[in-house]
Amino acid sequence: MFSLRTWIVLALALGLLTTGCFRRKKYENPITKDTQQPDKVLFDKAIKDIEKGRYEVARLVLQNLINTYDTSEYLAKAKLAIADAWMREGGSHGLAQAEAEYKDFILFYPTLEEAAESQEKVCSIHYRQMEKPDRDQNHALRAEDECRQLLLQFPNSKFAPRVQQTLRQIQEVIADGNFRVGEFYHKKDSWPSAANRLSDVVNTYPLFSRSDEALWMMGESYGNMGPRFRDQTIASYSKIVKDYPLSAWVDQARKKLASLEAPIPEPDPVAEARMKYEIENREKAGMMSHFWGVFRKSPDTRDAAKSGTPATASLRPSVPASVPTPEDIARAEAARNTDVTVAPVTDSSALDTQPDARQTPPKPAAAQGTSESKSLPAPATPEAKKTNQRQKKPAKK
């Protein structure tokens, strides 16, 4: 049996082999005809430099081709190869330059098939830089926007199905991050904050793998906010029963609806079929996935949906349910009598018969204190006490 140290050494060696030996892959040359034209010679040399990892030399050669042969048939391919060289070089600077070059290619050649490929690579640039759900979601949000842009601008492209699945994985990460925030509020009994955050997740990303659990916590949050939110509570539990019939929370949701004397809906057969498909096609965790997950920067997207249309709108903060709406304010104002009327005084008998309070002002506090001090005897001093005692003693005979 191998020891733990041996297994760690073997895993590290395998990681080095996979990152070192297989990092450089062959660049697919889009032009296969063999000619000795100067622009073709420059293009082939640049492709070989990219394959060998000489990215800066390749970019200089391609830029020379673009500047020298401005009517060449390799012009578009050369501009795309410059972006590919930046992307293969990697790093934050290289990926940023690659994104700018791909955007320029889409701007100059929007009708070419490679334009959709460029947009797909822009999406993958941010996808590769995504972090775990409990960390910064800037790249996840950027990747979501770029992938959605490809589906809108190039819906019939061959890259659309693959980008659609990538978009599901991205939205799984974004929804998981917001779900964890709502779960934290729920554990801290901050019911309005939990209900607001969880409702945004459920309404924006219905394909989220933990939507049923989010609905359960959302129903509990609304239930603890008072009878004014009874309709929201019933709607949350009813959605679990109807849209997530294979969920582990269905039985408890039915009991909650029965205790609230609310109708229990029938499960949706389409939703049931979709959940069966997701359960059958869900990726299983590997033997060492939990161990390597601690050291991995990228998020785990195994639980992402494999079917369904991704959300077409990004997550936007909404107004919490505890904040009164304009309709609620108008209803409260109508129920409360706040009318103020103004009318002239017609009966002045009170002014004529009653004495004017301004004619007899109250005495000041200092004057009252002076009169009281005159009526009270002054305290006796020690000398006065001795004199009184002598006077009280009888005279000696």
C-alpha cells in the first residue's frame, strides 16, 4: 500500500505533466493551401511561432502582415490570430488584451463566422477568471453579459448550444452566491432581508439547483413577518409543491399549506420530467474532488442545470416586501381621517366675558422665593445658641 506522502507526490507530478506537457496545443490553421505568396509565408511563420510559444514574435509578424498587405486575403485571419496569441499567453494583462482584440475583430468583421467564435472566446475569458460563489462576482457578471450577448447577436451560430450551457453554469454560481447571503440572513432571523434576497434568486434564476430550498426559507421568512404577508407565504410553499415535485421539501410544504388552510396545488408534469432529467444527468463528484476543492480557485459547477432556457435578465436588487408601496400608503391615508377645516369665528362671547389672562401675569419664581424667606425664621448661629443657654440658666443667689 502506498503511503499518503506517495499519493501526494504522484498527484503533484501528474499536475505538472498536465500543465507543462499538454499546455501548448496545435493552432488550427484556417488556410491550408500551399503557396509561396509573401503574405501567406508571413502568416505560416506566425502560426508556427504561436505553436512554439513565441507569442510576441508572432504578434509582430502578424502586425507586419496587416500593415504591409492591407488587401490580403489573410487580413481577417491575421487579426484573429493576434487575439489568439494574447489569449494563449494568458495572465491578467494577456487576457485583457485578447478581449480588446476580439472586440475589434467583431467590430470590423461582424458578418464572418469567426465573429461568433470571437464573442464565445470573450465569454470564456471571464469564465476562466471566475471565483467561488462566496467571493468577488465581477467576472461572473461579466461572463454572463458576454454569453448573453452571443445568444442575442449570433443565435444561429454553432457556438450557441455550448455557450447556453456555459451560461447555465455561470448563473448557477451567481445564484449560489446570493443564496448564501439570504441563508445567512435567515439564520440570523433577519426575515425581511432574507425574504428579499431569496425572492430575487428564485424569480431571476429558476434553474438554480437549490431553488426549492430557497423557496422554503422564503416562506418561513414571510411567515415570521406577520399576517400581512400571508399571501406571499402561501405562494412560496405552493411553488415548491407545483414546480419542484421531487424536492425533499414537498412534504413539509404540504403540511404548511394545510396548517394555513390554503389549497394544495397539483404537481406540474413538465417540471417533474425536468427534475428527473436533471437528477439522472447530474455529474458525480470524484474521489479527490473534496480534497482539491480547497486549493481550487474556480467554482464547482457540477450542480448546474443541463436543460432549460437560461435567464435573459441579470439579477437586479428589488424593493423589500417590508417597505410600503405607494398603493399601501394611499390605502392607509384613505383609512385615516386627516381632514383639516378652517372656519371664521362667529361667537365672540367668550372673548367678551372671560378675563384676559395677559392682564394678570403669574408672579416670577424669584419674588415668590423672597416672600417665603421673610416668613421663615433665620437659622440660629452657635453664638446665638450660647446666649440663649445663659439666659435660660437661673441666677445664683
